[in-house]
Amino acid sequence: MSTKFMGSRGSRAALGIVIVAGVVVAAGAISRHSQSQELHASAEARSVPTVKLLAPTTNAASTLELPARVEAWARAPIYARTSGYLQSYKVDIGQPVKAGQVLAIIETPDVDQQLLQAQGELAVARSTLALADTTAARWKTLRAVNAVSAQEAEEKLGDSTAKRASVQALSANVERMQQMQRYAKLIAPFDGVVTARNTDVGALISVGGAAGSELFVVSDLSRLRVYVNVPQRQIALIKPGAKAQLSVPERDGKTYAATVVSLAESINTTSGAMLVQLSVDNAAHELVPGAFANVRFDLPGGAGTLSVPPGSLIYGKNGVQVATVDARNRVMLKPVTLGRDLGSVVEIASGIAPNERVIDSPPDGIANGDQVQVAPAAGPALASNK
């Protein structure tokens, strides 16, 4: 009896252990399944990219803003045409000068001595010529009375002619040395401002014309040239006489009226742009040559033309496309036809509508049907289109 009772109690205990173990295993399986579902959901959420949206803009007129450089209307590097030492300079950088004004004086001891030598040689040659002329005239008279032979008379005449040629050569040499002496004074070629002085008193001056060896630079700052590279797509809209606005960083908020003077009429194969020259009045000398500037052209635009930032365009084997988002936040890639490149925006000739929700800077590898999340920063106007 007790043996049966003890066996029954052992069976019940074993059954209880089995049940408890089953409950623990089931609970663990349910927990792992729940965690797996959470990880899967989290991974799916992370796999959905977040994008910023923008709306295409419509402008009746457009502007083209491009970087430019400013140069003096006329710039003259002043080089030495004679050797010596700088005796003195009369002007310094930033000072205005008039045409013909002396900038500096070069002391030329070598040239002075060469001039004296040339003048002495010329004096000797003139004296010899005078004697040769007298001798030739005398022998001509003697030849008239057959006192001398014709050959002797012709020799004296030839000697006189040779000495006259020698006098002319020596006279030209004296004039050259005198001109070299005049080069000792450096002269301003036109009214302007001294924008560089690369010498000092006592400096050894050598004749030269290589870049960087100029002694002074005189620039005409009353009017300036502005050079800008206009992309080929917009060059047809730029004509001589067209107006533009010029701005420089150091004159914040101020603009200057500029006028297109000429076009290079040739596209640079490296940049794909054409060099355009403008002029701007600088009577107040507020602008300086060598400065970087920004030029804005006001261009006529077609009514209803849409434009988007360049970063929203996708270039690939299917051509140029724009990534849009539908009402279910799924991507739709639309092929577009480009119009003018206006720098900050690109005109879209066809392919999208004004109410499209366009992805700004779409991520790499985005494809049709991809699910995306719209960033809140996209704005209430775009979010309301969902």
C-alpha cells in the first residue's frame, strides 16, 4: 500500500517538473519571438531613408550670379631702359600721378662715360671728314687741269664719302647714348595711381622687361574692367551693352552698375564658358584692381518656367531625373528636360508639375517605389500634400 502511494507521489512530482519546464521553455520562446519582431521592425524603420522635400519655384524673371575678377582699365609696368643706381624716387604706392610726371631718377655713370666717349669719337670723325672733303676738292681741281690721274682723284673722293658715312654712324651712336641718358628719368605714361614700387634708393638697376622686374606699376583706376566666365548655356542671353550689378565683399550691401563691353566670342574648352568683359565707373576709387567680385545679370525668363536646385537632379544611364514623393511617401523618378543653368537653380523645361514634392539632394541608389520618411523641416506646405 505504501509502495503504491510512494510511486503515485513520484509520478505527480515528475509531471509537475515537466509542466514547469514546459512553461519556462514556452516563455523563453515567446520572449525571443517578441524580441526578433522588435529588431525586425527597428531594422525596417532604419532602412527607410529620411528626406527633405522642396517645391519647384516659378519665376517670371531670373538672375544669373557669377564670380568675377576686377582689373584696372589700364595698367603699365614701368621697367628700366638703362642701367645704373636709383638716385631717388618721387612717388610712392597709393599716390596719384599725371601723364609725364617723373616717378624716379636713375644715376647712370656708365652711360655718361659712354656718351662722352661717343661724342669724342664723333668730333674726331668730323675733323677727319673736313680734311677729306678739302683734299677731295683740291684733287678734283687738279684733275680738271690733268695734273693728277682720274684714279687718284676718285680715291680721294671715295675716302671723303667713307668718312662722311663714319660721321653719320658715330652721330647716331651719340643720339642713342643721349636717349639712354633720358631713360634715366622714369615717366608716368598716363594719369593714374602708383599701385606698386619694387625698388629703393641705391638699388642696382638693370635693363629688363621680365615679369617681376618692373620698378613701378601705374594703374588707371577711374574706370575698371570686370572679367566673368559665363556658362555656354547662358551666353546667348548676354549682349554688348547689357547691364549688370557688381558687388564686392568689402562693400557689404552696396552694388555698382556695370556694362558689358565685349565678349571673347570663343568657348574655353576647359571651363565650358566664355569670357565676358564689363566696365564699371570707379570715380570714387571704392573698387580696387585684383579684387574678387560677384556679378549679377538680370535675365528674362519664360512665364511658368519651373526651376529646382542643382542638387536635386539625378544624372544616370536613364538621363536626367528628379525624385518626387507621392501621397504614400513612395519615390517616383521622373525624367526631365533641362533649360538654363542659372547657377543657384536650374530651369526645368518639362517633366514635372508645380505641385510636385521634389526630394532635395536624393540619397544614392534611390529607386522607384522606395518608401521614405519626410523630414519635418520640409515645411507645412509640403507636408500638407501627403
